[in-house]
Amino acid sequence: MPGLLRGVARTAVVAGTATAVSNRVSRRQAGRWAAQEEPQQPQTVYVQAPAQPAAPPPAAAAPAPTMEDKLDQLKDLAALKEQGVLTEEEFAAQKARILSS
């Protein structure tokens, strides 16, 4: 049973990491697309107000994880390490990834 629990917990950690990476790539790609859609040449500025209101600016990319989010992730990792699900090397690798984001 401990082997099964360890496998399930490891799968959860890997899936969570994959989700975080996928979300980060998606946000980065959305930012690139938004930058490409902006006109390359400056627009002509008129002194008179336009008849129609201007379009709102493009939405900004999602904010980086907060320190509270990072602390929650580190607490979860520490719990998995204490349960014997993660090795010291796995814990150190995940901790470095969280702290560098």
C-alpha cells in the first residue's frame, strides 16, 4: 500500500507541475499574440475626439504566482516529502522550480 500511495502522490506532483508549465506557456503565447496584433506603425492622432469610443486596451497577461501561492506549494511538497512520497532530490528540484517562478 505505501508503494501505491507513493505512486499516486508522485503522479499528482507531476500532473501539477505539468499544469503549471502548460498555463505559463499559454499565458506567454497569448502575450505574444497580443503583441503581434498591435499595429506596427504608429496611428495618426487627431485633435478632435473620435465619434466612437476607442477600443479598450488588450488584457494584460496573468500575474505571476503570489508569495502565498508559492508558500502553499512548498508546504504541500514538504508534506509529501515527510510522508516519504518524494525523495530529497525530487523535493529540492520542485522547490527550486517553485522559488524561481
